[in-house]
Amino acid sequence: MNYIDTHCHLNFPQFHHDMEGVINETFKAGVIKVVNIGTNLQTSKESVNLASRYKNIIASVGIHPHDAKTIDANALKQLESLAKDSKVVAVGEIGLDYFRNFSAKEHQKQAFIKQLQMAIRLEKPIIIHCRDAYGDILNILDEIYLPHLKRRLPGVIHSFSSGPKYLKEFLKRGFYIGFNGMITYPGNEQLIEAVRTVPINKLLIETDAPFLAPQNYRGQRNEPKWVIDVARMVAEIKHTNIDEVAKLTTDNAMRLFELK
């Protein structure tokens, strides 16, 4: 069986002492590709550099809403230059986070809009971070992004954590939905219902490593190889087998990110 972890951060400090070993274990476990995600200008540079060193690691570049206040014309220029690299498959993670509010809401909106416009210019899908901001995210997508797609696939809602109501809104707009170790946590019935509802041809699996380890490893550093636990839980929720989940989610990732 083959798996793709569509969202992790192997360049983060938690992996600095053993990153190569983690990567080797990931591919031995059956993960065939990893999408390494940028969250600010520096980590985006690191992500592109990492992808240049490993054939089966690909990158995204973007400025997370937490760092939205750092965006200026120079940062955007550098980010767009990075995004043109052949190993960069998406712009992200970008979006809005009204739970933490590490950057002011207006800064977050402006950063989100500017990066959406960049994604339109480069014709690359987006990877969205959304927390407690679904209404504003949808409004901005409808106004700024979706009218300019020219039939391209829009992107993925990373680490989806809401229920069927917003799930249906994103599906209606053509987005893929990314699920991670949170679906293995007990008592999260709304999220379980979202997994049950989403069509399998619109579902992606991810880890968000080093964060959000599956229940069996909770409290430990998360690793990309544990995306298999996410696939196993998806199979359980959807009453299917893990082989089917592995195949279809891999196909979905290959389609969205135009992988070979």
C-alpha cells in the first residue's frame, strides 16, 4: 500500500536531531511522498531546500496567519520567487486564525488576499489554515479566488476540524478536505461525522507532524509515517478497508498537486 502525507513540517526544530532517520523510516513504512509545508518566509525557504535534497519530498510555500503581520512587499516578492520552483506544488499554508489572533484580523485578511492573488498568477492550488474564521474565509474565497480559477482545482482545507455544515460549503466550491490525527481522538463526534460525510474522492490524509500525533502516540512528536494511522481510522469510520483508503487518497493527492 502507498500513502502520501499531504501536510507536515520536517524542517521544524523537533526534527533537527534526527530528520534523516525520520525520513528514511517514513518511506520504509509505505509513504511514497511527503508534502512539506512552509509557514513563513524562512520555513518556506527551508521547505524548498529540503525538497531539493529528496526526490519524494515536495514543498509548499506560504505565510501562516500567525505571521501575517510580517508580510511586506519584499517578503511577497521573495515568496513568489520561491513558489516558482519546480518542487513547489502549492501556496500554503495560508488563511485565517481567529482563535489565536497572533496577528490582527485585518493583517490576516490582507496577507490571505495577497497570497491568493499570487496563487492565481502562478496557477497553483492553495493549502488553507482556518480556525474560527469560516465565514470570512468563504467570503474571501468567493470574492477574490474562486472566480479566477479557470477550471483548475482550488486546493485543500488542511486539518479540517469542523462539522458537516462547513464541510459542505467547501465541497461545493471544489476543495479537497484534509484530515489528520485529530480524527483518532475520542469524543470528537462532529469531526467523525465530517469524515463520514466527505466523498472519498475529495479526502486527503495528513499528519501535520510534529503536531497532532494520533491517539496511540498522543503526547509524542508526530511523524509522517503515522499518516497510516489516519488512513486506518478513515477506513473504520467509512466502513471500508485501508487498501481502498490508501489508493484513493493517494490518487487524490496526485491529482490535486499534479504529481507523477
